[in-house]
Amino acid sequence: MMRALTCIAAVLAAPQLARADAYETSVHVEWSGGLVNLGDPTAGGTETAPALGGSARFTWATRDWLAWQVGARGVFTNAIDHERVMIDGRERDFSRGAIGLGLDGGAELRFGVRIIPTLALSVGPQLRVYPATALRDSASGAGAGQTPAEMAFDLTARLSAGVDVRLSRRWIIGVRAGGGTALGLGAGSWQSLEVIGHISYYWYPRWFSLD
């Protein structure tokens, strides 16, 4: 008898469980911290710096296990010290980091209902901004003008894996570990490793229904 009741309960619950992901739309507010291996167009080479960031992400699901996503993000790195850089035939020192501003789109795989392991891949453009900064003479330490601001435009790929927890029908929180890399179109370089937390709001707009 107990086994029969269990089977009936499972059958009745199945549509509700399937509905937990299929056709859901969501908005995510995200924050991140990690490390960026950053190449400076003026200094050459690469150095690693701590970084903080934030992003907003929008998803819509076409299957219980598959959602498409688009997002916008900003990342700010700590300043990196560059020493004995040849500028106009003289050795100069300077310190600066970079700001990364990007858009991306891709897909997220979801493997659960209440506890939801996730795997996401996205690709999109990124603008790296290197602000103007003061130059110092490497020998004397005296001020020697400034290096101008520089920008580099690139295409980046990002991969992440994590776990989401459904707090209610509408609200989900989660954490992901991920990395991103610039694909070498712009000057300098950018590779990141980060931990991303988020809080998300989900709803069912019924914009589409795919079998």
C-alpha cells in the first residue's frame, strides 16, 4: 500500500517538478571576486592582480535542463606595478590596472529543481580600459609626465560551474566558480579566475512554448 501511494505521489508531483525550470525566465544580480592575469599594452608581459566585479544576467529556458542567457558585466582590477619600461627611449615606472566592460551570450545547463548544479558557457565582446597614470623616472623616481589612457577591444569566452538553491518559486541564490579568457584580438591580454555569487528572480512569462 505504501509503495502504491509513493508511486501515485510521484506521478502527481512530476508536472510541478518539470515546471520548475522549463519556460522560466529570470533576472540575476551577480557579484564576483578573483584574480586577473593582465597584460598592459604599454608595459608588455603579464601580471596577476586581484579583481572585483558585478554583472546582470537575463535567462530564458526552453527545456527543464537548458536556458539561454545574455548578460552585461564590469570588472575592476587592482593596480599593477610596472618597472623599467622603455618609453620614448627612457626607463620609466608606473602603476595601473584595468577596467573590463563586457557583454556576452550563451547557454546554461541546469541539473536539478531545488538544488541545481549548473554549467554555463558564454562568448561576447569586452572593452578593456587602461586609465592614464603618472610616470616616474626609473633611476631617480622623479615624475616624468604620464602615460595616456589606452583601450583594447576583444572577444572573450567564459565558462563556469556552480550550484543554485531554490528558496521559493520565485527566488534563487547560488554560487559559481569560473574563468574567462580574451581570444587575442586586442593588444595586451586578459585571463580571469573568479567566484561569483548571485540572487535571482524567476517567473513564467509564457512568451513561447517549445516541445
